[in-house]
Amino acid sequence: MPGSSTPTLITSATGHPRSASDTRLSPATLGLIAVFPVLGTVLTLAGLDLGAILQLLASCAALGAVTAGVVAGGRRLAALFSSAMNTPQ
């Protein structure tokens, strides 16, 4: 509202919150599960050594895990800063 002195918070809404008993896998999760065997098969057919394939795929998985952890931590840090900014002193 123009002229309002209270700051507005920008929030994102989730489409459908998941419950703890919901065991369905999202399309993104299924894609991540499928990419490793497909990529390993393609690299094997291309003639790459099995040890090199395993090392490559393990490195990709580790990089993905670190990235997911950083993103999740960044969201928590942003939420912490947001709540600290909105708490009256």
C-alpha cells in the first residue's frame, strides 16, 4: 500500500505441501535417480574405463549433495535474517 509505514514481506507460497506420510517421488527426484545409470551406460558404450566412470559419477553426486546443502543452508540463513529484521527491539 503506498504511503504505508510498515515494511512488506515477500514470501513464496508452495504449491502443495507434502506430509510426512507422502512417499511419492517428485519428477525431479526421479530424473536424478535415472540420470546416473543412463550416463554410466552411455560412458561404458563409449569405451570409458569402469573405474573412471565410477569416479566421475561419485564426484558428480558429491558436488550435487554439497550444492543442495549450501542452498538449504542459505535459505535458513535468509529466514533467520528476515525474522531478525522483523522482530521489534
